[in-house]
Amino acid sequence: MARAEVEGKAAADVGASERILGSKRLNDGVLDHVQRQLPDQPFPICPECGSEKVVRAGFRYRADKTAVQRWLCKNCGTRLSERSPCPLEDSNLPSGPLKTNSDWSLNTPSSVPSKRQVCVALARGAKNLDSTAEIKTVAGEEGNLVDFAWRLKKRGLQDSTIALRTYLLNQLVNKGANLHDTDSVETVLATENFTVSKKAQLVAAYRSFTKVFKIPWEPIKTHYQAKQPHVPLESELDQLIAASGKRTATFLQCLKDTGARAGEVSKLTWADIDEAKRIVRINCPEKGSNSRTIKVHEKTIAMLKAVSRKYDPYIFNPNPRVYKDAIRTVRRKVAQIMQDPRFKLIHLHSFRHWKATTEYAKTLNLPHVMDLLGHKSIKNTQIYMHLANFESNEFHSAVAKSVEEARPLIEAGFSFVCDMDGTKLFSKRK
């Protein structure tokens, strides 16, 4: 009786084992094939570092569902597998050598063995990179773009600028242009139906390419004239700020109060804010601008203090694209509610335009606006002279014969005009 119970229990265990194994089977008995063919396979030696610390790392499957053992080197992280002939092909073909295949991703720090791979990703628009051997043997125009991107990276250009230029050059390549043949590029620019602005962008990108590779080329002329930027009203900016979420509203308020670029505000850290003195330090300037210190209103400081430290040490999400998407949504809703299409013309850079023109209208001091915006050349600031909207053309005038008389005038907002007969003349817009 006891023996029958033991035998029955053993049979039950065997049945349970089969059920468990059956639940883990792959399609059409692939697991059986794996268990039958691969357990006795010897451990290989890593072809990259020569280490014997190689472990099994799953399987890869061919189109005919046959399995090939995959290996992982614990010393250098190389993934490899043995190239075995497909049963549908000639079975007498010898097995090929071991082939490395890196699965590293750009999302982890250990996955980037060199900065060159980052530029490859920029040029190819890829999120993951293949083996280092493939990177070294990239040929044709793609290889040219990789080399071009890497040279720009070494020259200190921003990743966004590199990505834009390689994207534009890749469009020329897709149209049949040979980047090392200027006549080929000019033919594409002349025959393809590009818009005037797009053609100007392509010419600028190819001009950068010819400079990097020292290709003699006289850039063709384009008749593109930049459009005058839209300068919104302060009330419109305030409405967008009021309709936004807490963090986005604080971000927009900082744009309005500082006149900084979106990328500069997104890189603000808590250490850049001085609550007592009500100042904000722009320590990560873009486009080669100067770092600067800007005095802001109490409202801006209060809004900053109310924001959580979710992105510490940064105040905001360091990726400005998040706020570009946010303002698109907000302006569309506000434009629909207010039935005013002007809101659809507002973007993040519009806050900078508004600050610059408003400051110039108040002070008539172009060097002051230049310092506020961080420009290194006053030519970049002069555009705001024409954009400024003066509500009145009438002025107050005042004179001062000494420092004691001039000081209160300057504190009241008067600007120095000229010196006449030993007297200082000042003016202030009404």
C-alpha cells in the first residue's frame, strides 16, 4: 500500500514537471532543440580581451527557428555568438568565426567607450550603436557625416547644432548630392524645389562642411530675408502664464523677467538664485553669449520658492523641449477660449523679444539691453531698436551742473543726452 502511494506520488511529480516544462516551451519545439544541442557546447574565449570569463547569455534564433547559443564576456562586456549554418542550407559548410555584437545603449554611462560614438548617433539618428568594428568601417557619405559631426564636436559646438547640420546635409545626400563634389551639390540646390528659407539653411550647413574638410567653394547666393519677430503684449504673456501649470508658469515667468533663452533658464540651479538680493545668475549661456546677473521682481522669487526640488540641483527640467511642448498646448487652448489667433504666434523666444524691446523703450540705452541679453556684439541687439513700441514721443528734460544734481535724475530714470556750456542735459520719455 505504501509502495503504491510512493509510486503514485512520483508519477504526479513527473507529470507536474512535464507541465512546467511544457509551459516554458518555445514555438514548435525550439526549447527541446536547444536543450538537446547546446548543453555540451564548449565555452569560447573572448575575441576582444582574450578572457576565459565567458558565461551563457541566452539564445538567438534564426529564421528557421533554430537556436544559437549567445555568450557574454564578464571582463569587457562583449556579447558574442557562434555563427552556425542553417539546416536549410548546405550542412557541409564550416561554422564561421565568433562575431562580436555589442548591445550597449547610449542611455547608460558605461555604454559609451568614446565620444565618437555619440557623434555617430547624432549623424545617423540612432538610439543604439552597433559594434565598434562597424563604426570604424562606415563608408560613403554616411562616413563623411560621422567624421563631420565628430570634428564639430571637437570644436566645441552644441549637440543640437551638430544634429541640425548633419540632418540638413543628409537631406542633400538623399537627393543624390556628393558632398565632396561642389558641382553636384549646386545641381541639387538648383533643381530641387526647396523653399527660400530651407535653401538658405542647406547652403549654410554645406558651407560648414566645406570649411571643415577645406573644400574650396564659393557659397551660392540666396535671397532669404529673416522675418521680423513677433513681439507680444505683456497682457498676452501674463495670460499664458496664468493658464499654465505651476512649474511651467514659473518657467515662463523667469523667461519674461530675465529675457534669457529657454535653454539658459532650463539649466538654472538653486545655487544661481539669490533670494535676499533678488538676482538670478545665468551661468550656462547659449550661442556663445556672456554669463550675466539679472535683478528680478519679488513675484518671480516667490514663484521660484514655491516650486518643488524635483529636478535638484536644477530648478526645472533641464530639457527645454518639455516646455516647448507645454506652451504649444497652452497657447492653443487660450487662443481658442479668447478667440484671438495672436496667441498662436507666441513661443518661448517671444518672451525674450518682449523683454528686450520693453527694456529699450524704457531706457533708450542699447548697451544696457546688450548686457541684459548677453550679446557680445551690439549688432545683434540693434534689431530691438526697430521693434520697440513707444507709446509716446514726448519727453521730459532736465539739466544738472554737478554730481549732486545729476544723481537724482539718473535714479528717476533720466538718460544723459549731451553736454552744453558746462551743463549736463538729460531726457526721459513721458
